Amino acid sequence: MTPSVVTKDLTHTFFEQRRRVTQRVDLRKRFIEAAFLNQAKNERDMIQSRIERMTFGCRKAFLASRLQHLEKELASNK
């Protein structure tokens, strides 16, 4: 084999490896993003179900205090 043929084969091999690695990184990134979104959704659903199980008075007081806390947090970030 001549050096140019070996270099061409190596270059082709490197491009193939890079393509496969890029695909794996993209798949891993999409998996991590999907896992994060699923976890956030599950946590929201769990919190919402716990709030819904409260009695009306407790739920109203909790939501009012939560709204007050969020408004205070928004005012401090401005």
C-alpha cells in the first residue's frame, strides 16, 4: 500500500468514527432532555395531586401564601 492510500483509509475511518460519535452525543443529549422534562412533569403532577387532596380551606390558604411568596420573589428580582 502506498502512503496516500493508507492516509485515505484512515481519514475515511476517522470521519466514520466522528459521525457515529456525533450521533451518539445527539441521542444522549435528547435522552437527557427528555428525562429532565419527564421528571419535571412528574414532580408537577405529584405536587398538584397533593394540593388537590387538601381540604378547601387548607388549599385556599396554601395557594394564597404561595402566590404571595411568588410575588415577593418577582419583586425582589426586578
